[in-house]
Amino acid sequence: MKNRIRIGCLMGGYTRGGTEKMSLLTYPLLDRTRFEVVCLFLSPARGLTREFKDSGLEVVNLDIPEDRRYLSAPILVRNLRRLVAGRGLHLVHGFGAFCDLTARLAKWGSCAPLLVTGRRSVSHRSGREGRSFLQALVERVTNKRVDLFISNTEAGRLVMTRDEGMSPQRVAVIHNGLEVRPHLPRAAPGEGEGPPVIISVAHLEHRKDPACLIRAAALLKQEGHDFRLLMVGDGPLKNEAGRLCSALSLDDRVSFLGCRRDVEILLSQAHVFALASCYEGMPVAVMEAMAAGLPVVATDVGGNAELVREGRTGYLAPRDDPALMAHSLARLLLDPVLRSEMGRAGAARIRESFNLRDKVRQLEQAYLGLMK
């Protein structure tokens, strides 16, 4: 179909993380009469290509191994320029720090298309995390190459406008969204066999800080609370997290389930959701837990406070504070009625304020605004 806006979405794809999940939810819903999307993966994880193709999206594998991506950056910049020209892309949307920088460099000194980039992960409300001094310097030098910054949190917008001096007119906030379906039934307060189940769904890496949640679990056990903790996800810290559990005598309380495709079922069998991240954007895992009717205990970083309403849909704790996280978890473990009330309030919040189709329309308007 002629005259459609051709968009290249550049993302890592090394894991099936939040960016990949949200892209898989969002881009198939764009108006196909007005937009054509090509997903450009540095190297898609197993099964990811099929998922995107089954959703009607075109996929290009740039074949950049994760452990060699920085060494391969010059080749990637060259290939990206060729791909943009060959496909006639009007706009490139970069997701994640490395893809963001690569897209900026590809546009440098070339007739590259419009560039959209995102700011997703911030720590508390005082800055973006997970980037080196060199990355920060290159960003500052190349900021003028970016036509529109999209943050999925107000916290990210604040960092860009207040701390980095960007014009508010160049920054848009489009929250993540979910297409909420009726969640699987869960036991009424006081019903069901066995101890309450805490669940955490996260890639086991530094920024998710699994050690903080494990130490909180150790404190709960010391205080005599009966519970089970399910940690869903894989990652470089999995073995280290397992050793910490053994050292804290938690092998009978904590289960590592690895990557799972039945997360919806696991959420329906749990009672509390927990996430102890050092920094975040707007975590899809928290949104899915709230949509499933679970109260949430999370760290007060990034956009978590834009999702979790303190005392109404869950609790927020400072980062790297196992004691306060344990305290909040204990309140929910001891009060099934409170868990149920907060879970219902959280599901209503996602349904009313984070509707996926509303967010898709906002994204469409942002793209169309750039083309005028």
C-alpha cells in the first residue's frame, strides 16, 4: 500500500524483555493503512522472530552478537544506513541505550530519516541509570540529531527536561499499556491451601537486584512468616542468586522457575507480586501483575510510583532496602483481605489508566506529528 509511513524499530531482542513484549503488543495494532513497521533486531532470542512474524510484523536480523555489539558498532552503523536507504524508511525508532546510540551515529553526517528515541530506565527521580560516562557524553553531543524523545514515564520526562536541559516540546510521554482481559480466578481471602505465594517476574541481572528480594525473604523467615517465593526469569545472576538462597537457608522457601510461558497462570496462583529493581522504566511485569489482581511491593524507582499507588494498590520501598521491602511484604502476607482489596484496585487502575489501544493512538499521533 502506497504512501504509508515506513518505520524501522531498532531493538536488541537478546531476551524477551519488557521492550520486546511491549513492541509485540503495540506495533501490530498500528493502523496498517497508514503505517508499515519493520522490526530490526540486533539478534533475536529463540522464538522471538516467529512471535513477531505471527503478529504480522516484518523482521530483519542484523546478526550482532550481544557480547560483541560494541566492537561491531561501526559495521552496524554502516549496515543500518544501507538498510534505511534500501527500505525507504521514513523514521527510525531506537529502543535501549545501545540501539539509541547506534541510530544517532547512523544519522550523523547522512541523509537519514527522522529519529525517535526513548528514555526508559531511571533511578528514583534523579537520573538515568545503566549508562557509562562515554555513553552519556555521546548522547549529549548527538541529542540534536534526535527529532523526538519518547519516555514511557513522567520520571523520564523530568530527567530529560530538568537535568539534561531538553526542550519540553521535544519530549513526549507515552505510558506502556495493556489490553486487559478477565484474569484467571483466584481464591477468595482465607481460602486455598498452603502458605501465601510471593512471585517476582524479572530477568536476573544487576538492575533487577534479585539479591535485595532474597534478603527480604530471609528477614521474613527470621520473623516467622510462612510463605513461598517464586522467582520467574533467567539471567547472568541466576547462579549467584541460588548460592545466596542456600547461604541464607532459603532453599525450602525460594524456587527459581526460569523463563516461563505460563506467567499468567503463575500470577493467578500467587498472592503478592514483588520487584526490587535498582532502576526501571515502566515495568511490564508490574502492569501484568496488577492486571491479574495482585497487590505489588516494588522499589520506588523510575515509573513504579506512576503505577503503584502507595497504600491503595501496593507499597513502595527505597531501592536496596531489604528491611523495608520485608516490612511491606509482611503486611500483605498477614492480611488476606487487604491483599484482595489492593489487588482489585490495581486491576481497575490498569484497566482505566493504561489501556493499550489508547497508548497506540498516542504513538500514532506522535509519528504523524513528526511527518508534518
